[in-house]
Amino acid sequence: MDAERTVKTTAGRVRGIASPRSESGETTVYRGIPYAAAPFGEHRFAAPAPASDWDGVRDCTSFGPPPPQGAQLLGAAPWGPETSLDCLSLNVWTAAREGDRAPVLVWIHGGAYIVGAASELTYDGTRLAESGLVVVGINYRLGFEGFGHVPGRPDNRGLLDQAAALRWVRENVAAFGGDPDNVTVAGESAGAGSVVSLMASPNARGLFRRAIAHSVPGDMLTVDTARFVSGRIAEAAGVPLEAGALAALPPEKLLEATDLVLAHSPSKKSGGVRTQPFTCFAPVVGGPELPEAPLEAVARGAASEVDLLTGHNAHEYRLFTELGQSVEIDGESDLAVTASRLGLGGDAVAAYREVHPGATLRELYAAIQGDALFAEYTARFAEAHAAAGGRAHFFRLAAESPAVQGRLGSCHAFDLPFAFGNLDTDFGRFLLDGEPGEAHRALSDRMVAAWRDFAATGDPGWPAVSADATAVKVWNTEDLLHDSDPSPVRALWSGVAIVPR
């Protein structure tokens, strides 16, 4: 890196700018660096192809375009038919210099596998770069483009994009002051689902040393389910489930068809809570990109060389029930039916009610669904990894949002502004219902330090999970450390299998 903030990559030189969030001006951000070719035209529904080289110095002062996506979900990036399709790019934040060996953190954004972009201000890597990391945020294909089943084409194209970005990091990050032998891949929600899938994927073997996974969704699809979903989307788009016919459609037509399928897919079958699903995509298990479910893979020691930091928030599902998801519950019998479908016993609702006295049916549903989708899988993944010889550290965020009259609690995504040190962004201010106080700033400082220390050494500052006990770091304005998981509901889930659907 020279005085003009230019760096030589394998494809050509790039120029960055001082990060606008860097008070000292010493952190440089490089935006919109292509790591693969635009995944359209001849590359539609294919594995990522190399980006073209360029002459001269490429101006990397503006973010690259987001991948095609709708606007139906919180966290969606602005996208329209006029948006450039050259969406496989990444951003680098660094305060290091070439020749340094700073730990590297590669961020994979969440968004239910259908929305999001690395350009979101919540994911700005300035504070983490100032702590001593080189931070890389990546875009990857979403929705049908990234995870839809297309006959004759690879499934999990979004995961293949992520692996291609990790290969770019291995080949180029040293020029930004990063250590290619000390890479941590990190993500939240669908990003965390991607992280654990990369731990199990042959395509990503050896590309990272550590993994951070916040709020891991246990939702995975079999190839048969993915084929069925894609068949419905193709039918809604008016074409056969065939690569050529699908590739002839502009991406907005597949987005419209996906919306139609979701709109006609209520979760109620006969009895149970009535909701509207917000995604029909997830990593597809059973093909060469992801031969086995991540939980099964780590349980047999497939990723035991990867250090893991994982955890979840105390009230995950309230983000959805309190911010827009339609939820209809006629009575406690509906809740009991839904709990039974999740694999819980007949006493589960009563047990949850004992843990949450005075809770409404909607609040009990949010508690059960949050555990079903995020909490149990995340804890079980840490335990399976540790039991197979891997190193795993587990946390639970208990600090609560004061927004929406306090109804959000410690909801899904509440951890993000804290871990990135970005409490003063619009999203941070919304979740904190205003400017952050000193206690919240101190909590953020501790979480940033934990990420930094884990990326540097594999130790975030508290004991690892052992074969005998799941040590839990509880993040709050005053932190706690439990020698073993004190959750009173985990026993209810002990016999519930979590397998691809």
C-alpha cells in the first residue's frame, strides 16, 4: 500500500479511500473489488468464473452493486432491473500495511439467503480494522440465483461464490497487510448458516483457520426438496425446470416468481400457528458442494482443525413477530400442534409457559420458534464440534433492546451493531431507541475485543466447550460466565433430530 492508497492484486492495482468512519483517517477501505466474473450470460447458474484482469489502477472507492433481490425483507439492499449484474465483489477495510501479518476476518452477511449486501453500514469494518484486523465483506448470489436447483448446474452457487472469495483472500490479502494463514470466516443468520456449510464443504477446505457463527439457522434442504421448490418457481415463471429456459429469464422474473410461491405457501396444514414464510431457500445437502449436513460433518470430526466461536441471542424470533411477520394463533391448541410438528413432546407448551410466566401465546410462539430455528442448532453444533475434537466457544446475548416498547428483547440481529462497533448507525440507533449509552458502548468494546482476540489466537476470553459441559459466556451490560448451559428448555429438544428437510 502506497501513499495514494493503491494496492496490487493478482488482477491489477486498486485504489481505496480513507474510511469515512475512521476518525484518524488511518483505516483505508477498498470497495467493490471483483473476485469473480458477473454470474450472468454465459456464467448464469454456473460455478463462479475468474474476474478479468485490468490495466492501470482500478478506482475502488464505491461499493459494487448488490446481487439481485427483492425488497420484502428487513435488510434488503436497493436493487432493480437497471442495477448492474456484476455483483460478485468484496470490500476490504485495513489499517495494516503490506508486510504486516494482521489476522483476517471475512464477513458473510445474513438475510434468509434472499437479501443483503456487504455494503450495509452495519457491516462497516472500520472499528474492527482499528482493533487490529483486516476485514473483508463479500457479496454472493442470493435466492434462486444462488440456491435454486437448476438441472445440470451446481447447487449452492452462493456457497461456491463464498469459497471463491476466500480463495481471493488467500491470494491477495497479504498486499493489504493481512495474514493469509490466519483467516477467520464469520457470519450471522444465513451468513452463519453459510459459515457452518463452508466448514463441511470440500470446496472450502483449507481456506480458513477459524469460524465465527452468530445465530446459526438449522434450516437445510435435501436435493429433492430443493428440486420441488424450484419446480414451483419455474411453474410460476411460466417455464420448464430446465437450465436454458431459466437462464433466458431476467433475474427480476425469478424474483417475482419466488414471491408468488411464498405468497401461496402458508405454514398451516391442519391446525397449528398460521404464518407466512419469508424464504424458501437454504443450503442444499447431498451434492458435491455439500455432501452431508454440517452438523453431521462436524460430529464426525470433518472440521476439527477449525476453531469455532458461536452463539445466539436470547429472544431470536421476536425480530420477526414484532416487525412484520403475520402470526395467527387461535388458541393454545394451535401452539401445541406447532410444537408437535417441531418434534417436541406434549408437555412442551406447558414447560415453556413455566419458563415464561405471563407470556402471551404470541410470545410463547416466538420463544419456541426461536429455539427451533436458531438456539438449539447453534448450541448443538458447538457441542458436536467439541465432542469430535474441535475447539468451540459458546455465547448467549442477553442484553435487550429498548425499542418497540421493549418487545424486541434480545432479538435476532441485535448483536450485529455491538460486534462491529457500529452502535451509532441508523440500525444501531433504532435497536437502542436512540443514542447508545456508556454501558452499551462498553459491551460493544468487549464484543469487538472478543472477535479480535479469537481471530488472532482462537481464544475469545472464556473457557471452551468440553465433552462434559457447555460453558456459556452471557453478554449483557454486566456479563456472566456459566460453567455449563443453564437453559431450562434444552432438555425438551434433546430428542429432536435436526436434519435437512
